[in-house]
Amino acid sequence: MPLDARTAALPNARPTSGAQRLASLSIVIPTYNRGDLLAETVEAVARAAEGLEHEFVIIDDGSSDQTPQILADLAGRLPGVVWRSIPNGGPGQARNLGASMAKNDVVVFLGDDIQPCNRDFLRVHAELHAANPDPGFAVLGKVVWPDRPEADISFVMAHIQGKGGEQFGYADFTPFTELDFRFFYTANISVKRNVVADWHAEGFSDTYHLYGFEDIEFAYRLSRTRTGLRIFYTPASVGTHHHPYTVAGFIGRQVNAGHMAKVFIDQHPEVADLIGVGPLVRALQSADDGSGDRELADLMSVVDGLKAWARLLETEHRIGSQHWHDDVLRGVFEMSYLQGFIQAWDQPDANHTAAHRLILERFSRHMQRSLRTEILGDVIPLAKVLPWAAHRFL
């Protein structure tokens, strides 16, 4: 179905009531080298914004594709589109600039790959903020994979947004409740423009140069201010996420997130347990037990072997063919995140052997039932591919 036909028929459309209070919205979208998708996204969001007081503030974060030309075209065709191109500095800095340029009461942070599923996509942000003037009040909308034949939702993509999802935790949220700072997802979230006095000084940190944690760190700082932070989750605002993932691609994303988790706890050591790295920090800081470099080399080889095994399952088009593949992905993706954290730990006396032993023990816990009853009978038995792991952890 053409894009115009899809968005023209968005469900749950409601007429604007003159008596209904609606906050004005500044829709801030950072973008990088996604010109064609960006154009599709902005046009779709603009249709969902009809009847609302709104503007678009789009920051091109140093794109090398046709993004500036596409933005100039959008600004010429759509009302309320302002944009700026800046040297590449990451989405956090782009959001700071966009929020500082915003003129309306509420800033809605969207990803350039998030498109509305219904007419309530932005309206619920406007309604809830109008009803909740508290400057620390935030609205989190939902993100789902697109329901289109051409979307080709893979097993990996379904996994990372399922129960205990590594990308978004929506499957575990209770609708219309408040969440803590860890769930400040800038794919679809809104805050008051004046939640900070100076976005460049108090907004997203510029120390996060890879994927992950710049939004959560910002939310954590807000939660500790006098104003505080209340994140209200409403699935009434739901958008589709147009970002395919493979096993290899998500492993890379998790390693990067692990690197940025180290930046986060350097700034806020007290959050280590809340983001799942507390035991790893304690292992890295533990005394060396004298096991030496040989065991460390073996442990690192096993970690790389398990990641390769997951990639091979996908390459051979077998990922998702067995129910225990969810356990494999959960274990491998957590292991990749923790490995990234270890890689970023630069203290010279760190106990890397204990740390790698820990992440393999955690992988084993994810896989306990499957390791004993399922995997050893597969076409590529773990016991043959990784005998050291099978001997130590089975």
C-alpha cells in the first residue's frame, strides 16, 4: 500500500475539540545518513500531527548522503519544519540543539526511523502534558516493528523486543504506569521544554560517542534534581520502528552499549547494579587468583566462539528453528554487552580472568535447561564445537 494511503487511513482518529486542552509540541528528530527514510518519517508524522499546534526541529548530524537536500525540500513543502546541519557529534548533541531551538511547550523526541501507527501518536503527548503541568512529567510512547509484508521481521528482531527484550522493555511494562529513568527511550518520548534551563549545559552529555546510555544518563540526572522525573508509559502513542537487525548487527550494538555503560558508571558509580554490571565491576576489582593468562585466553576464545555460533545459526537460516534459540540469543547478547564493558575497563590491575569467567557463568545460567536437554543433540553440537565450554559449564 502506498505511504499516502496507509497514513490517510490511520485508526483512532478523533476530531479536535475546542474545549480540550492540548499542549503545543516541538518534534525534535536527530538524523544521520537516512535521507529517504527521514522523508517518509516526517511526512507520516506531519499527517498524524494535523490539528495540533506543532513544529518540527530536525538536526542533520553531519550526514554525507542527500539529507540536507531532502530537508530543504521538506521545509519548502511542509509548514513548521526548521532544520540545521552540524558536524557529526552524536544524537545526544543533536537533540540538545533541537531542544534549544524549540519554541513550543513540550519537546517530543523521536527517532528518524519511528513512524506513527495511529492519529493518537502525538495527540496523547499533547493531552497528557496539558493535564500534567509538572515540569518533571514525561510521556513514553510505545514502539513496535512494522506490520507490513515487506518489513521482513526476523527472529532476532522479534526476540529483542520480546519478554526481557534487550532493545526495548515494552513487553514487560504495565500500561499507564510510571517507570524509572532506565526507560527514557528517545525513540518516542516527550518532556517539558523547560525541564532544564539550558539544554547545551544540562541536556544530553557529549561523552557518549557510541550507541547507548546518553538518554538514560540524562534521565538519571533529571531524576536526582529537585524537579525529579516521572515517566508515564502510554501504549496509546505507538509508532513503528524501521530498523532491521541481524545477529551480527545486534552483537555489535551490544558491545558498543557495554562501552558506554562504562562511561555511565564512571560518572555515576552507584548505578552499576541497576544497569546489570555490578557483579562484573566487583569481579574486575577482585584479587587475581593466580590462574594466569592461559585461562584468560581460553575464556576469551569461548566467548568469541559462542558469538560465532549464534552468527552461524543465522547464516545457515536456522536461527529460530528451535525454541531454545531464544536462550542462545539472550545469553549471547548479554555476554556481548558485558564483554564491551570489560573492553572499556582500562585499569591496569583489572582481573579480566574473573570477569570473563563470570560472563560465561551467566551465559550458562541462561542456557541450563537447553544445554542439557536440547543443544547437544543439534546438528552442530556445542560439545564438539566448544569442548572447553562443554566440559567446564555443563
